[in-house]
Amino acid sequence: MDLVFQSESFALVLNRTPVNDVLSPVHTDSQYTLLSEVADFTGFDIATGYVSSMSPGTYYGPATRPVVLRFPDVRISPIGGGVWRAELDLVLAMDGITINLAPSFTKGPDLVIPENSGPQVISGWATDISPGPAGEAGQTLTFKATTDNDALFSVPPAIAPNGTLTFTPATNHTGVAVVTLALKDNGGTAYGGQDTSPPQTFTISVPMLNVAPSFTKGPDLQVLENCGPQIVPGWATDISPGPVSEAGQTVAFEVRTGNAALFSARPAITPDGTLTFTPAPHRTGVALITVVLKDNGGTAYGGQDTSPPQSFTIRVLSPWQAVQQLAREVRQTNLPHFNKQPLLASLEAADRSFERGNWLAGINQLQAFQHKVQAQLARVHPTLAQQWISQAQDIIDIFDRPLRPGRAAPSAIMTFQS
């Protein structure tokens, strides 16, 4: 079979039929060259699907011209329509000098590295690392790497001859860098040789990690039995999705309630910090409430979208418990004994009445307490007087459901001093 290879600089005829192949004349204007040639097999009788191969070899020119052409590999493949193509990498050498072929490698994948993740060592990232044909096996290789975003790194990307990729992202920096790589050997570029591979690129991305949101919880709460729906604006404060860069994130409170039976509507907190809940009718006790704040920034690459949990209590007081707490507050004040004693007498009597189930007597004693506070303290301690009168009224209103027309709902959030 005759395979005809043509180019502007030379015509090469390889005759595969005889035992010894013969090189045709080479144009004298082509002294040094490195060529990749294509042959058209149109008209040759090659069975469909048949792929033949030619062994690599060396061909010497006429004796009048000491030229050596080497081709380390031949590839033959169909291109359709009965046409086949043969590709040779031809290397011209003269006076014993071989032209260097470029090295090659296969790059690894693009990388995504978490922010502030420290030094990175990725073994075997580059593969198929070769200095060239077998005759260049002794050459040494060096990777050259450049990036379009050097500020992303405290230690820039580098690749060892064995393909290990190393780099260190800069602290608190995020973004994307395009890294351009080339592999260089020490075979030189004499006579048109190639010592550097074609460049290949990949990306290193350092995404911003989501920072957990935060908030400041409000105080523990005490409410009275049968107080109805409660709304506490601004209970949670300092609500933040994270740093300034996360200002556009949305946040939502997640609330877990212990002793859920204490509520007909469980505690919930709106994004602005308003706490709402409704104690169950005729139920008293205490519930531990645990709250976290969650944003929509996700947890990719180790980010945090949920604040540390914070807990508080909601205590629902029975009438006598509320009376006992009010009495403790009176005892703890710095009022003279002669002022305290009449007030405590009314509260202790109310407590005994409520414990016996005598609601009417207990209410009468609370009203007597209110009258005494008004008479003894209103002019000297007006703020304290108003506070105690209001707290007594909140207890009285437990028994006043439904509310009579014109009556305001009691302030259920108790303000007892601890």
C-alpha cells in the first residue's frame, strides 16, 4: 500500500510493500522542521471498520543529503465516506542533533476550597506527566503556574513534578482565581524544538462561608392563669443575620417548647423579636423554652446558618401563687414596718382564701389591699403604689372572664421583683 503525505515543504512517499521502506526526495528549502502530517486514503481498498497501524521508525534521506526523519508514532483512523487519515509526528534531526518535543500532562479538576481553610496539598492532581517520547525520558520537568487573582492566596498555587498541587488561600479572602499551567522540560528549543506544553487552565474558588446569625434573648416571663393571648414586642433584640456582607439574608426563629400542655398556642417569635403565646385555660406551671435563630445562607463548605441555642422560662401563676409573690415583694421593700404590716395582713388573708377555694373572699382581701396601698403610699411613693395596685388588679381579673364591657384586659406579664 502506498501512503502519500503532502505538505507545502515536502512530499513523502512511504511504500509499505517492500521489506525496506524508502524516503522520497526532501525539498532543499526545508532544513529543520517539526511536522504533523495527514494522509488521504481516498481510493485505497480498505475494508469498512478496519484500522491498520504503522510501526514507528526512522527513515534516512538520500546519501547526497544527510537528513534523518524520525516519527515516534503513527495513528490511522477513518474520517467517513471511505476516507481514512494517517497522522505522523515527524522529527527532523541533522548531524546527530534531535529536535526536542514538548512535554505533556493532564490537568486535574477545578477546586472549591472553604474560606480560611489553611494550606492545601492535593496529591496526584496532575496526571499523565511525560517529558515526550522515550528518547526524552531523562529530561527534568517543571510546572509553571500563574493566576489572575494573586490576592486570593497567601501562598500561590504550585505543582510539583509528580503532579502534587499546593497552595494556601489568604485569610478572610474569597473569590475565584483562574490558574494557567504549562509543563516545561530541559530539552531546549534548538532547531525549532519545543520545551513547553500548551497551556491549560483551571479555577480555584474560595466561597464565602455563611456566618451564624445572632440575637439577645429577653427576660424570663411570669403570667397569670387564664390571662389569654400574650404579645411581647421586642422581647428578642440585637437580631442580626451575620456580618455586613450577609445583611440581605432572611432570618427566622425556631422555638422548642418544654411542657407544651401549658399552652393552647405555643410560644413563637417573629423576625422582629415579638414573642407571642397563649397559656391553656386553667393551667399553671413552668415551661422551659429554647430558641435558635436561623438564616437562609446555608451550610455549604462548613458554613453556619443557626445561632447557638438560648433558653428562658415562662411561668403561669395561679391566683394564690401570684398573691404569695406579691407578698414577698412587699416584705423586701424598705418601707417602715407599720406600713408593711397592714398590707401583708390583707395579702396573707387573700392567700388563705384562694387556697381554700373561696374566690370571693380572696378578691375582697385584694381590694382591701388596694385601698390600703392607695391611702398609705399614693402620695409618698406614687410609682410603687400604682405598681402594686395594678398587680393586685391583674390577679382579681383572673376571675373576671369574660371581661365586662368597658374593662381593659389585664396586663398579664407580671412585673414582680425577684
